[in-house]
Amino acid sequence: MAVPKKKTSKSKRNQRHAVWKAKAARAAEKALSIGKSVLTGRAQGFVYPIDETEEAED
């Protein structure tokens, strides 16, 4: 089992945590943007499945 040889400093720990949080924020922002473009019908270069049953009912 891998064991760290020395204690990680608080600054290193905080930096790693900040990077992790930033990735999540970036992913959420991108998902929201894609969702908005799909709802407005402006989605270009983004393929999403459309149920065939919905088309038949309309």
C-alpha cells in the first residue's frame, strides 16, 4: 500500500482542492451553456437523440 513519506503542506492541499473545485465549476458552466443552446434551438455541433415516439405524436 502506498504511504506518503512526508506530510503535505496546507498550501499544496488547498491548491489541489482549488483546482478540483474549478474543474467542477467549469463543467457545470459548460453543461448549462449546452442546455441553453439546445433549448433555444441554436445548438450547432452538438448531437442529441430525439425520441421517435415524440415525433410520431406531434
